[in-house]
Amino acid sequence: MNAPIHLQDNGLLRFMTCGSVDDGKSTLIGRLLFDTKTILEDTLTQIERTSKKRGMEAVDLSLLTDGLQAEREQGITIDVAYRYFSTGTRKYIIADAPGHEQYTRNMVTAASTANLAIILIDARKGVLTQTRRHSFLAHLVGIPHILVAVNKMDLVDYDQATFDRIRADYLAFAEQIGLQRQGHDIRFIPMSALNGDMIVDRGEDMDWYTGPTLLEILEAAPAAHTEKAENFRFPVQYVCRPQDSANPELHDFRGFMGRVESGEIAVGDEVTVLPSGRSSKVKAIQLGSDKLDRAIHEQSVTILLQDEIDISRGDMIVKSSEAKEPVKQIDAMLCWLSETPLSPARTYIIRHTSRESKAKIGAIEYRVDVNTLEQQPVQGLGMNDIAKISFRLAQPLCVDRYADNRATGAFIVIDESTNNTVAAGMID
């Protein structure tokens, strides 16, 4: 009998592409999907037909991600396009972020869940204002791995000196904004997305580059939650009380359902419920009808405790050794997403994990000019503005620094009159 084959699994990797307009982001993703043979036959036929209509001899691979009709007509990316593919060892979710300044809020949305960012630079143009803007935003939302892809090397005759100059320029800027810090890294790769050089295959025109290809870097990148020990955070989403009198096991059942945002928990661990501060021990962990000994990050489970504690939606279950005091004031970097300007006099709703609290603006310390990185004093915020703000809260929240925990360090701001999401924040 043949031994069973165990396939390697490097975990899910969420990554995004960003950069200036017409740097080739959509073409890069199209080439990646094409060369890894993850495009369906009917999709390939469709984009071949569209490419011929435009008078192109080769297939326009950017059409794979530019899904909106307006994007295809204008040849630009407007909204965030998500694509999924897998290799033999890993699954991927790609976010293709728009390059234009007008769509900064879309880029922040894409970056919020990414663990790696590919920042494209046109080899003919070098480091541009939009390159700096997107690098700052990637730094702001805590993406730990930056891959600077110098694209269109075929248009500069695959010149190594051009690549080295762009690399030096970018590193000088990265040092200025603190992009290189503990737990974060920056890598550089020359490529031609149009011809496929250094994407999946190495090509024959850049023998001077001895590093890995783009796909090799993606395959080796660490998955989220794997690089450092994280505190256990479990926001309660629902309290399950079946009260089934016909089933004795369910008659007294009281489980707390939610998703493990970070860390892990095991049966017998001592936990504290915030903000009440009451403590107990984990009696059981269930995943559907299965009983588990422990649960890890990103698993949606039901936790049962040994003691009867008053717990409701919005409470946070943490390990007793990792508990923090709930706060009623937070300082945060805020990206304003709404066309309606921020009004310091208004009351807003802050949604943090599964908990909500009314909030007032304490102070707007400064707005960041993402083009010059200058900190400017302002009285209000408009769409796409990024600012340092403090909030006063009506209800206590159990928060972490965004740099320590992206799940419990983030929140959204809701307009209580329209119920629209108007901003996204990262807690300092």
C-alpha cells in the first residue's frame, strides 16, 4: 500500500498591489494568474475577445482585475478588485487597490487586512508622489511586509543601474517615515509584468538579479498571526441559550459565540470578561457539534465557562494574565471615508469589534498631508483626509494598540443619523 501524500500548507496570504496610476498593477496580477494557470478557459476567451476589439495583438491581462465597465473603458482601476488563487502549497487573496489620489479611501480599505503589500514603481519614472503616499498608508495600517516591484524594466533595457537608483531613493524615503522597524521588512525585485520576467518565471534578460521571483517571495511570506506571540482576544458576538427541555444536555446550555481574533485558548484556561472584570475558567470549546481542546486565531467557536457570569454581545473574553483596563478615551489615526465632512460638534458611534459606544471628538491634533507628510492644524476633515484624533467615549472599550493587534486596535466610525460608515481608525 502506498503511503499517504501530505501536501505542504503555508497558510492563507492576503496581499495587495498599489502604486501610481498606470504602473501596471492590474497587468501584474493578470500575469500572476495567467502564469500560475489559475484562469478559467471562458474568462481567458472573453479577455482575448476584448483585447482584439482594442486592436491589441497580445492578450491584455489587466482586464482580469478591472471588473467595472468604467475601469475597462478608461483603462484605470477605480474600486478595489479582489481575486483568489492557489498554488500547491498556499491560498491567496489579492486586493488590487486603485492608484489615483481620489480613491485613497479604497486603498486604505484594501490595506486593512493585507499582510504583504506590493508597491509598484515604473522603472522609467522612479519614486513618485503616489509611491510615497501608498507607502505611508501601508505603514499607517501596519502591513508588516513591503515588496517594492520595479516594473517595466523592459522599457529601460533591463538596466541594473536604474533599478539600483530607484532602490536607493526608496530606502531613503522609507527611513524618513519609519517604514523600516522591528517586525517589518522591505524587499526589492525588478520585473516586467507585460513579458512575465521575474513573476513566476525568471526570464532571460536580468541575469544580474540573483534574488527570488515574485511567486517565490509570496510562497515564503509568513502568514498572519504566525510571526509573534499574540494575546487572546475573543469578542462575544452572540450568547447561545437553546433552552431545549427535550434535550437535558441543552437545557442549561449557555455558550458564548464569536471569533478568536488573536492568540489561542484551551480548556481549563483562566479567563476574564471585560469590561466587568469577572473571572472564570473555560469548561468547553465547541466548533459546530465538535468539541475542541483548544481554539486558535480566526476560528469561530463557542466557549462555555465553569461559572455563571453575566456576559452579553460586545463583551470581550481574554486570558486573565493578559487582561487590560477598559478605556473611555482613545487616541487614533483616522482616515475619513465620507463625502460629508467631519463635524467636531456632532456625536458619532464607534464600533470596535462587536461593541458600540457613542463618542465625541476630543481634539483634532493634526492632519497629515500624505504628499509631503507635513502635520497641519485643522478644524475639520474631508473625504480621504488622515488625521490624529482623540475620542471621548460613553461606554468603555477593551482596546489594544493597533501596532500590537490589528483586530482589537481598529475601529470604524458610524454616523448615527444615516448609519453610514464615515471613517476608519487605528488606535495609538
